[in-house]
Amino acid sequence: MPFSSLIGNERIKKLLGRLIGDGRLGQGLIFAGPRGVGKYQFALSLAQALNCERPAEGDACGRCAACQRISAAEHLDVRTVTPDGQFIKIAQTRELSLEAQFRPYEGRHRVIIVDDADRLRIEASNSILKTLEEPPELSLIVLVTSKPYALLETIRSRCQRINFGPLSATELENYLLAAGRPREKARLVARLARGSIGSAIGVDLDEYIEKRRLMMELAEALFVQRDTVRLIKAAEYLGKKIERDDFITHIDVLMTLLSDLFRLKVGGGAESIINLDVADRLSRAAESVTPESITAVVERLESVTLGMNRNLNRQIAMEAALII
Ligand SMILES: [Zn+2]
């Protein structure tokens, strides 16, 4: 895929295009940034831009044989290494380091992409480092990572670092719309994914909406009706009837509602909230609360989730958090 078809990080598209155009790309790059923002896809697009048969202004065409072979992971000069189990091992990098010494087989530029590069074992790191120390001409190593600080200092000092940022809610929403999601759903998923396209793809919206229905009732019982009986029932459900992991996701959903209530309360406006599709209901609830009462509940819920590691009785802790 050419850079022009990728979403987000527009600044990096321009930067890479310029570095390719000026021949200033260097031989080691670190693509650093949060998970799920497209770093690996950018590395593949870079490999395409360097090997495309019909490149234009530092970008690939996405259609020629070279571009297609790179997309299909069939191009002999573009190789990806990913962890084998928990780590990237020396056996995986040794061969690539040797290969890097030769001229490209079929394209113009050899590109080695190391995904999750923070999981390189020390011996594997050293073999990459050796290649970076005596970089063969026409070879480029791209280290993709969400934890750049975990790379060897000696590797970091020999690479140019490119910092990726999270995607905006609008960029994610446009991506989801282009992928055929209905507007209403695309908007909610884009806001829930907090800047990560990987998370946006993974969001199970039906499950989220079902949990949100329960948590919205709980928030209303807490702040609007102040209905102790319902709160005791909710504490019992969350504290006893569901598994620990399910409990944590319910609390995460409740936290999105509380943060929305807080934003509405401090004048953020409906556009600033996550659960935009239920903005009216949230605005009505917001009339009955103060920002202080919301933060007090958030703090108590946080201490419940922290206390879970100490075998705390979840039901009693939830009653204490919800009933004042
Ligand atoms: Zn091409």
C-alpha cells in the first residue's frame, strides 16, 4: 500500500517521502510509538517505495509486480522478522545479517523489518548491531517497537528514530467508514479505540453496548435516583456473579461513562465525550452530579481494582465503593 493510502501520521509520510527523495534515509530506522497505529504497515510501504517499479514523489504505486510481491511477503529483498514464541532469537537474525551483505536479489533495496524489536534476545540484538556498524550499501533495517527504551543503547545510537503518534478519532472514524462500518458504530468504535487502529478492529461493539446498558443503569442509580437497593444488587452482580476478567471490563466501561459525565460537567461539550450516541441520557444524568462526586467514585473504584490483587472480597468492596 502506498503511504498515501495509509491513515494518520501525515507528518511521517511527508518526512519519509522527503528522505527517500533526497537519498538521506540512512541504514537503520526505529519506528517507535503506541501499539496499533500502523508502524509495521508504514515499514512495508517504505519497502515498497524503495523497490517500486513506478514510484512517484517518494511514494510507491501499490500495483506493480514489486509492490504486489512485497504486500504478499514474497519479495526476496524484503524480509520481516517477528518473535518466535516470546523472543526473536539469534537463529532468526543470523541469516538475515549474512544476507544483508549481498546486493539485492530482485529489487533496488534490501529492507529488513524487525517487528516487536524490543523482544530481540541479546545475541540477536548483537547480530543486528553488527550489521548496523558495518552497514552494507542498499540495505535498510527498520526496527518496529512500542518500547524503544528496551533496545540496546548501541543500536539506538546508530538508528534514526521516527516517533509515531496515536490516530485522531476522526482519522479512525474515516478508516472505519471506508471499511464499510455504519456511521453511528464507526463513531463510537473510533472513540473507544483511543487512537489505535489495532484496538478499533478488536472492539466487540455489541458486547460493549450490552455492558454499557448495565453500567449506565448503575450510574443513574448512583447519581440520579440514589437507589440503595439497586446499588446493592449491582454490587452483588459485579462482586459475585461474574468472573474477575468480566468484572474488570465492566469497570472499564463504567469508567468511560464517568469520564464522559465529568467532561460534560466541566463544560467539555458533547463532542468531547466517548459515548456520543447516548449523549442526551448522559447530559440528563450530569444535571444531578458534581465533578467532585464523580472523581470520588472513580477513586473508590480504582482502589477496588487495585485491591483485587490482595484477594479482597469484591462484593463488599463494591458495596463500599457505590453506597455512601
Ligand atoms: Zn509499485
